[in-house]
Amino acid sequence: MNVLGVGRSSFRTAVAALRNTQTSRALATTARPYVPPASLEHVAPPRPRRSRIKTKPESSAFFTGRAGYYDSIDSLESAIHHSQRALKNLHLLPLPAFAKEALPPLQTVWKTKEDMSELLSAKLTTSRYRRVTGLLGQLNDHRRVADVGGYAELSSGLSSVLETFERDNKDAVLARGIRKPVKFDEYGRSYTVGKRKESAARVWIIPVKQRAAPAPTETQAASPDFGTVDPISIDSDPTAAVSMTEVLVNGMPLAKCFPLPADRERIIRPFRLTGLLGAYNVFAIVRGGGTTGQSGAVAHGIAKGLAAHVPDIELILKRSKLIRRDPRMVERKKTGLAKARKRYAWVKR
Amino acid sequence: MTRDTAPHTSSLNSDPLSTTNPPEHWVKREDALPPKMSSIHAARCLLGSTVKSTRAVAVGRTYATKQVVAGRSLAQKTKSSSFRPSRRNDAGGEGSAKKERSTGAFQTMSPTSLTAEIFKDRGADELVLPTFRPEALTQDKVATAMKFPVADTNPMRAFGLPKNIATEFQLLSKPFSVIRDVTLKVLGRLDSANNKSSFHSRMVLTGSQGCGKSYTLLQAVQYAAASNWLVFYFPYVIDTVNSSTSYTYDPRTKTYLQPAYAAQTLQNFLTANSRLLQELKTPGDVPIDGRAPIQGGTPLTELITIGAKDPSSAPAILSALMGILSKQTDYPVLLAIDAFQALYCKTSYKDPQFSTIKSYHLSMPRLLLEYASGKKSFARGAVIGALSASNTTFSAPIELRESLKLGNGTANSYIKRSPVLVSYAEGLTKITVPEALSEREAASLFDVWMKDKAISRDSGDELFMSKYSEAGGNPRDFVWKGFLATITL
């Protein structure tokens, strides 16, 4: 039933007629007003209006405003999914507990939030950054498993994905905190530096040449050129002389340079704890600070040098805090206080 | 606890708080060693030299002679004054055993109640050391520890000891020393000096602080005493120049005599050498000021006794005695002087015009300098001196250092050398005592102290090697700053 009382066909005709009139009729709203040519002399002719081509945005996440972020999330998640699948097929996942413990530790240095934002060309908030690094961590784990499992192709493929997200100076960052290996010179001397308070000591340690060569036994392994420590017992050969550790500081014997027994003991302590008395001689040059600081600096240098000569004893020296540079320094004076901590006398009024 | 409740009847009180009589088992003050060991005199009398000998070296800078006889009664001193000075007991220390006082917070305990291990007797003597005898001193005995004989006639007991050695012997159960290469060297020189004039055998032991010069000198003295030498030993000759002994001006010789010190020296010499002096007699008359000359043919023991008893004639008798001994050839004479450099230093004495008296104007240093420089010499014998760095007031002056070629700024041509002292330092030969003990010598030393329970028995190689390294082998540092000073045993 037609509400209008007009037949269907007449309705269609009416619509078509309307359409026709719309295309040919110039409406007041759309027509351009008349402008005399003289006014248009100094006006540039209008550019031809191109028909607006709507190009498809590159990313489907364009209208999120953070295309880079969501795209990377997508690609990472898909990579995780695929690698997980692959590892499962290779029966490398899920790993049993003992295998997980045996895996080498992860050493990850991802880009900072700012760098990541630049990479993804989208400003990242902390939670978004954490989400990215979380996914990267998962992918890194899969890469590690693949690496340990011996699937180099898979591992390298994952590495190439992860590399873009890692910092440029990754190696430098990972190398921080690891002591540089101590070098030995042609005479077998180690050169180390020790510090305490304001003192700095340069320490050279050389193995003592054993005077009486012990009789070679079957159990004695092939000894390297330097750093052999063969204990000589005075009971086994009473005529053999037992060597003693000699310490020279700034050209002076230890006893002359440090008259206090406490300072002398501090310097000999690394030898005593490690049982290397009589095995090495020490020459040190120390500057700055006072007697106790200088003795601490020499002891620090000796500890580092002994650890270089005999790596096994490093744990002993670490546990006894001799390898660590004593971080205690003189505390600064503060305003409103007489000294670093001392306050002025309190006055009631 | 009031007096009324304290029992008064019996002298032997079991009640420790009784104030009437001290219990029997308290060590009485007269028998005990002198309480204060800080004075050098007390340290020297440690080994039991006679009471008189300690007190004869009187303290004071008086111009006239001053005799302090031990045991002088209190009544004589305090006759006129009401002031009662503190009683001095025989050993020279303050306080008296007979003074009755309450024990206060400390209560006595009977010896039977001391049951802990530390109070028990040593029992079997763990420390077995060979005795220091001339026959036993061979090359293979280097680095062995040998104990010194402790007879009363030993020069150690008669003359006393330097303070540091005395302290060590106080701590040890037996006085000992370690034989070193330098010991054998010095004893060899003594052997060669046996039949020669002392002019050719004037030696000075030099070396760094704490290297063992005094100990080596002591070993030489012991060797000489055991080898029938007549021994003069001056353990601390600084006492002759630091104005601790009385001095008088003698117009005849135009020098300052030191009568008390001379008398003391004579007494000590007699104690140490009485056996050998029995046979010796004075060749001729010995003239002495103010009394009849001593007849020729008097036994030397009698001559010395006269001098020891009469300090006013002691310097003359001492120089006469030295003259007699220098001429006789029955026994060689050893003149051993520790802190030898003090003889060449500026003294602490002042004359009436308050100018410093030179050392060669005092009788005792002059006598020693004459024999040390060779101006006078023994027909048979030697002079050995040992430098000492302990007292910095009397350190070796440039004349002595140049003579001994010690270095340390002797090339300075802007310092005036006294020609008299240069002449007194002529002809001295230097024997350098090595700075460091060898490892074996140090091991023997360590062993003795360990067996004497100065160090824990559990400490072994580690303590020994660490202390040796810390001291650099220096004997004094090894013992005193090493294992006796450490708490990390």
C-alpha cells in the first residue's frame, strides 16, 4: 500500500525526473557567483580540481595513530607463535626443569624507551614499552633454545629479528663491570693498580725463583713458564733455603716504608689468606693519601695481581673483600653542620 | 666490716679481709723484683746484681760527690722536719711490704685454688738449648740458638745489660741468642786479637736499627769471659755523658772526674773477673791523691776493692788499673762498649760557666776514648764498640761516621769537624752486622719463643713467614713488631 497514493512506476519516474533536474540545474548554493573579469586580473586562475584519490594506508593499523607500535607487536607475536611452533615440532619445547637450568643466562640489552619510540616512530609509554620488551624477551628465549639445540638457521633468523631492537653499544654495556684481564710482560710480571681513599698504587708482582729445584715427581704436571708455586718443606731438605716474600714500596723495603705493624700486616694479608707467602715478590709505587691509605692501596693491588697469577684464589680474596676497591671516602662537609656529621651545639634561644 | 668484728687474736688469719697481718703466702716486697721496670737501673739489676751496685750509680747533677747508701734509716733523714718522705725499700722502689693496708676490692686467694692450666708449672722443660761455649761455636752451628750461662760472675750479671736485651731476658725463661755468621766473624777477630796489642784490634759494630749489634757485642763478651779474658763491659755508656752520674773537677788533671761511675765500674769488674784477678798483683806503687800510696805487690783484687769502697779515689784507681792491665800479658783484655757513639757526642754536663763539657774532658769517656783510639792500648786484647740508634739525643756525630765510612751525609764539607774527636776516631775498623736474619736464623729464633710459650703452639709457618716478610728479616721488628705485637696469631 502506498502512503503517498502514487503508483510505483510513477514514483520511479518522479525520482528519475528529479535526478535529471539535479544534474543540469544550477543551484544557487553550488553555483559560483559572477565576478567581473577585471577583478580577476591579479588573481591566479583556479587550479583544476583533481579528483581526490584515496590511497590505502600502508599499515592496517594506521588509524590507531601508533602504527609502528601495533605493527611491531603483531610481527613479534607472530614470530613468537611461529618459533614456538617450530621448536615444539623439534621437541625443544617445553623444556624440562634440568635443561632450563642448564641454559646459558640471557644477556639482554634492549633499546631504551626513547630509542624504541624513535624506531617504532610512535611515542611509547612505559606500559607499552614493557609490553614490547616482554615480547622481545619471549622471542629471545626461543632464540636461546634454538641456539643451544643446535638449530643455527632458526637461531640466526630470530637473531636478525631481535637485532633491530637491541642497543648499538650492546657489547660495551655487557662488558661493563667485568675486569679487564691482567696482562703479563715478558718476565712474567703482572701489573695492577690498587686504590684506597686518596692513594693509588701501581703494583708489579713477580714469582720468586725457587733456589733449590725440587726433585721431579710423577705427579708433577708440566709447569708453565711463570706462576709455578712448588712448596718446599724445610723438613724434607734441611739445607734448602725457604724463600720469603720481599716487598719493596717506593724503592724502600716494607719495614722502612711502613713502621706501623698494622700497615705491614694489611699489605701481607693477601698472601697470608691465600697461602702464597714466599711465592711472589712485590714492587710497588704508591702516591697520595696517608700511610694507612697507601698500605690499603698496595694491598688492593697485590690482591688483584695475585688473582691474575693464580686464578683459583680469586674467590678467597673476593670473600675476604680484598679484591673489592674499598669505596669508603671522606664524606663532604655540609652547610649548617660543623663537619660531615657533627652538628653545632644546640642553643635553646 | 668494722674493726670490732675483725679477729685480732691470731696472726695467721684465714679471713682475707683482716687488716692486722698480711697472710703468709703473700710475696713479701723485699724478696720480689723491683716493681717498676721503667728505669734503666732497675732493668740492669734484673738479673740479680747486688743492691749496692744499683744504688751506687746515683741520680743527680750535684757538683759534689753524693753517696746514697742503701738502707739508710728514715730517722736520720727526718730528724728535723715533720715531713715524712715515702719509704724506699732495698730495691729502690717505693712502698713497703710492712705497711698494713686493707685489700680493698681485691681479696687474696690461696695457691691451691689456682687450678687453671695456665697457672700450672711448666713441668718438663720443653726448651732445651745448648749452652754458649767457645768450643761449641763452629761453622755448622750457625743459626742455632744457644743459651748464656747464668753464673753470678757472668759479665751479664756483673755489668748489667742494655735495656732492650734485659726486657727480652725478663720475658724468656733462659737468656739466649742465635749464632749468626757475623758472630763467628767477630769471634774470629777476637781469637786473632788474643796475642796482639789492642791497637790493632779496635772494631765497631755498625748496622741499621734493630739488626743485632748489641746482641753480637754481648756474644763477644760472653765468648771472651769463657775464654779467660779479662772483660770490661759497658752496656749503656750513654750514662757517662748524659749527666746522670756525679762529677767533680780535678785541678791536677784538669778534667772532670766521675767517681761514682768509676767506683761502680771497679766493683762490677771485680765481680766479673775475680777468678782471673787472684794471681795478678800491682807491679809498683800506685799513688793516690789524699791518701797513702798503695804498695807494689798488692793483689789487684785488693786494689779494686779499695777503689770500689772509696769513690773519691776510684777514678785514679781505675786508670791505674787499666794501665796495669794494659801492660800485663797473662790475660788478654776486652773492652766492650755499647752505644759507642755517645763517647763522641756532646755531653749533657755543664761547667760553672754553663758551657757544655766535652766528652774527652770527663774521666770515664776519656779513658774509653783513649783505648778506643789507640792512644793507649792493651798488650793483649781488643776494643769492640757497638753503635746504637735507640737514643736519638746521642747519635753518631760526623767525625765518627767519617772514620767508619758510614755515609749518610758525610760528604758535607760545611760542617765543622772537631780535630780532637777526629783523632779519637782514627783507626777504627767497621764490622757491619747484616740487616736481615737469614731464614734459618729467624726460624731458630721463632722456635725458641714458641717453645717458651710466648706464641701459641698452633701458629706455624704462616705466622713465621708473614712476620718475617713484614719485618724484612730485621731481628727487632721480627720479634717486637712481629709475633709479640700481633693479635692475629
